[in-house]
Amino acid sequence: MTGTSAKLGTRRSTMATSQSQVVADAITERTGRKVELSLITSFGDVTKAHLTQLGGTGVFVNALRDELESGGIDFAVHSLKDLPTTPVEGLVLAAVPERDDHRDALCARDGLGFDDLPAGSKIGTGSPRRVAQLRLARPDLVFVPIRGNAETRLGKVGSGELDAVVLAHAGLGRVGRQEAVTDVFEPEVMLPAPGQGALAVECRDERLAGDLGFLTAVDHPGTRLATVAERTVLAELEAGCAAPVGAYAEYENGQLSLRANVVATDGGEAVRRQGTVEIPSPEDIEAAVGLGRDLARRMIAEGADRIVADAFAERDEA
């Protein structure tokens, strides 16, 4: 081990601390630097409001960013899908570790798969994106807004209050609850949230150029490239993590492929696009931005921005 411990800021939830510890261990293994977790409570952790009412974006990250700016912590770890796409002056994405499973997962009673759920089954999720895409596939199901940690949501299935819940597959793995999964949604059925399954390591920009340069040791260029393309779609649509926008990119053999969709929350309308670009080096971030921007603009031409605006209007009226 070398030097004093670096302070990693993380939310207090089991999922957040688990994923932050994974990053801390990876940093120590690759650089020899000691890392100490600093537990921070965010507004998103204490409010009882549904994320759709709050707008979603930023409610889990602002407290960590405040600590970064005040110097209370050295760097922070976020779920990338929770991170707003608008840059914050003075802060930089130091690393995007290799992505875990990007897919969404169903956790249903009696081990049922999605296609086996009886008509009228109650499905819990706090995500308009999930509701929109699942309602498109199964309009005969009832979708119930819920929030809380994974254990709380799974408990609603165990108690019989709900027939199933939908959660991120990677998150269930991080809290050791993969045995609850009864079905997994491939991107062909449901596109994940932009950045889903990936983590973000954030710090002050001047410190990345200085004493925190070791954070780049856990960066995964292929994951960063793919998630930049996904998040560019979100930014171009001027949408946040509470919007019904799905996107997933893969980088393989010098080629970046991207799929994205926007689905009306009632499942009645959808805009889908996909594109591919040759990128010999995963360091070519601008090419990923270009692909995401081009895809988003083609989707806007087909009415995707209107669907997003309608979803926000429905949220504000709720």
C-alpha cells in the first residue's frame, strides 16, 4: 500500500456501497493506493416522493458533488445511469470501469417469466422507460409506481402486494439477490437506460491532472465509448434518467453499434433507430458523440422529442 487513504464518497445504500467497494478494491489492486469509503446521504435517499415527480436526474448525485466541491471527499462513485448528461464546471469523469450486465430483470412470484404472467398482474417499477416498453409488449398488465431499495421492492413481491418487480440485473448482482431473477430482458425486447450497468468515477478536474491521476487505472475505454454514445442520445433529446428513453451501444472489433428508442408511456407510439460507425480506436470519443447525435436527430425528425415532452407533461400533471 502507498500513501494515505483516498476518500471515496458513496451513497449509504447497500447497492451503492457494494459497487463503490468494487471500485475501491480495483484501484488498490491496480495502483497500490488505499481507499476509504465515506458514506453520504443524498436527497434521493431520504425523500418519499417518486423519482418521476422529482425529475429523477441528479437526486442521487448532488450531495456527492457538493462534497467533491468542498473537499470533503477526494472522488465519488455513481451509477452512470443516474448521472446528469450536462457537465458540471470543475468536475470530470475520471474513469468509467468495465460495464456489468446492462439488462433489466424481472423478479416475479412463483418463478414466472414475463410471457407467463397472467393478464392483470401487477408489475412494480419506478421507471417510465420500463413501463413504456413493457406496456408496448404486454398492454394487459398493470404497472404500479414504486421506489425504495432492492430489498424493499422484492419484499412487495414476497408479501403478495405485487406480482413482480423490474430491476437492473447488475444491481441485483451487486446486492447478492440474483436468485430472485425469473426472467431477463434482452435489448431486442427492452432497451436499457443509457449507461445502465456502468459506474462513473468523478473528481475535480485539477486533481485528476495531479494527485488523483491514478483513478484512470480503472477506466475501460470500450465501456466509456459505448456509454458516451448512449448518453449523447439522452442529451440531444434533452431528456433525463426519468424519461422513457432506452439506448444501448456495443464496441467490438473496431465497430461501435448503437440502438435507441423513445416509447410513449401508454405504449401507443414508439420511435426506434440504430446505427453503426467504424472506430478503430476506443479513444475516439468524438466519433461516439457523432453517432449518438446523428441517431438522436433522426429520432427527433420522427417525433421523439414530442414523445419525451408528453411524458414530462404527464409527470407534471400527476
